[in-house]
Amino acid sequence: MTHLPCSYSTSVSCRLEWRPSRWLLAAICIAGILASFSVLLSNMPRLLAWPLAACVLLHAARLALRESRLPACSLVFPGSELPVLVDGVPVEQVDVQWRGPLAFVSWQDRTGKRRRLSWWPDTLVLGRRRELRLAAGSLQASRHALAMAP
């Protein structure tokens, strides 16, 4: 009988690169355009509607520009008792949440500030999404392992 190699690992590690999503940028721009049209099509007096529609467009453009200028970063989930690394810096209280195909990772940095990143389907392909799910599962398992009696 041949010996088959073990197909699983005792620690699930995951290395992800984050970058701004083009889909999110397009959604912000489309929402801004539709919001400005809705202001113009409302019963608001035209003297107020045009400046408000322009402000809505400017705000959407500002949000899209701010989102597009966010620097890319890397996250490493070591899959063991080691802390998660964001751009090489260990972070605490990492939480991974899913909303359909969207993934949200939040953590607390050294200063105590809560940070959050989101992956849209254009930035996190299926294989990487699966890796993140496994790594997030190992985070939950290691978090609950401390509560068990020896």
C-alpha cells in the first residue's frame, strides 16, 4: 500500500494583498450621479436644486478620489498563535466578516485605533477568498481554544 501525502496543514496561513476596488469606485460615482439627478427631478426649487446637485457630485468625486488614493497593503494570517501582520506590523483583535462575496477585515492597531478593509470580488479572487475563509476559521478556533480546560 502506498503512503499518500497528507493533504492538510496543521496551520492555515494566508497572505493577501489589498488594493482599492474599481467596482467600489464605480459604485460611488454612479451613486453620486443618480443622487444628483434625483435632486434635480424632485420638486425642490431650481434655485436650490442645482447647487445641491453640484455639491452631491463634488462629494461623490471627493469620496471616489479619497478611496482610489488609499495605499495598497499586505495582510498575513500566520494560522497559529502568532498575531496577524498588516504591512509587517502585528495587530490585535482581528475580525473577519462576510457579506456574500464581500469580505471585511477589521483590527486594532498599536495606537488602539480600529482599522477596516473590504475586499470586493474584483480584488479577491475565488482561491484567495477560500484561503481567507480558512485563515479566519483558524483565528476563531485559536480564540476559543484558550477557553477550554486542559
